[in-house]
Amino acid sequence: MAEESEMKCGLVAVVGAPNAGKSTLVNALVGQKVAIVSPKAQTTRARLMGIAMADEVQLLLVDTPGIFDPRRRLDRAMVAAAWEGTDGADAVALVIDGRRGLGPKVMDVVESLKGRSEPLIAIFNKVDIADKPRLLDHAAKLNDALSFAETFFVSAQTGDGVAELKAALAARMPEGPWHFPEDQVSDATDRMLAAEVTREQLYHQLHAELPYASAIETEKYTEREDGSVEIHQQILVERDTQRAIVLGKGGSRIKEIGAKARAELQELMGVRVHLYLHVKVRPNWEEDSDLYREIGLDWVQ
């Protein structure tokens, strides 16, 4: 462990439009999975901190929900969480989908970043599948719109450019003691992690069949005497038809969701997991303030 006089620790807010690959990038910087990933936009709902080590520097990476035009209460809470995640940041990293380039959603975020005092870092992600000449054009236009301290081209999926980005972020962090133990990778509790892993399986297995009409509520989380963990979760949906989709024919879909979530949780937590899933119809779950706290969001009007 580094001497306290050598330590550095700082907060990096990771922002961007939906589906830019922010969560995949945070996972790559940390070196293991801490945030759920899905090709579906707006997968990240609450602020999540990934903790990455770069020699004597501890990087606190706040993975924020994608910033977009909010329409529902849940949308407004997610966007509020994104901007709150930038409070007190030592650097703000704007992640851009390099394949899609600079669309209206990206430029709206750029406009909102104007006037900030922290160093702004531009990160073009997904360069492994992007048109390389167009990337340079996009970077030039982006820096014409707002002056960024540095611009990086990375692929969070393949790891290309991630080490260089991590080193550059670490170099900008202020001196100070680490906020977390050296081996801790996230500020999420095991209870929150369990709910997120199940929600990720819903996204993976149901795709467009159940867009954003579901949430996970943890009813019970207990550690058994043998060291294993027992978790009871409710999958909340808005309609009976959605409940039928989650259950699948003869309960086959929910069994598959449970089996894959259980296997991943056992790998992440290093203990045996007993996971029990139930599907409940709650028509207005988006209006339940207690549930917002459960999933890590503030209640907004």
C-alpha cells in the first residue's frame, strides 16, 4: 500500500448520451464488472461508483445514467441523477459513441457542459467499429463547439486505448488519501448488486418485449449460517400481459432469468446464492417513492 503522502484520490464523472458505452468503459477502467451492460439505451438508472486503482491513485468513477430529454417521472429522476453525479468532480469525462458521432443528443450534453470549471475530457468510444476518418472530423467539430482538455479514442469492449486513458485521468487527480480500501471495486451494496444483475438479465433475455416497464424490488436479503446468501426479489411490471412475458411458457423464462442471474451473482460475490424470483403486477410502480430509494434514485416532481 502506498504511503499516505504519495496517495492521490479524485472523482471522475462519466457522462454522455444514452448508449455511448459509459458502463462498459467504467467496467474496463476498473478491470472487472461493476455496472450492468446492455445494448438497450438508458440501462443505467442510478449513480454507481466504480473504483479503479492506477498505482498510487484511486479513481472514483461515477457511472451516470445517459442524459436525454426526460418525459416521465422515472426519466426525470435518471437525468437528475446524472447531473448530480458531476457535483464535486475533479474531471468530467464525456463519452461519445464513435460509430454514431455527434448527434443532437450529444450536442445537447456539450451545451450543458459549457461554463464548468473542471477539466473536460472527450472520449470517443467504440473505435473498433467506427469509421476512422470520420472520427477525426467529429473530434475537430466537438472541440470547436467546446474546448476539451484532452481527447481520447478508445474501445471499452476490446480495451484499446483504455490504459492510456486511465493513466491520463490518474494524472489529473489531486493529492489526498484513498476513500476506499485498495481491493474495493464499487460503492454498491451486495443487495443493490443483486437487483442490478437480475435487471440486466431481464434486458438481455426480453429485449424489446419489456422495454422500461419493469423494476426489481428486493424483499429479503439474508446470509445463512453456512455462508451462502438467500435473496428474494420481486420483478415489478405494469400489466398482466407483461407478467406473462416475464414468466414465459410454463415459467420457462423466469427460470432462465433466475439461473443466469444466480450464476453471475455467485461468481461476483464468491459465495453460493439462493435466488427466488416472483413477478408482481403493480400498475403505477413509477409513482412509488419508496421504490425510487430502493433503486438508488431521488424522488422528483
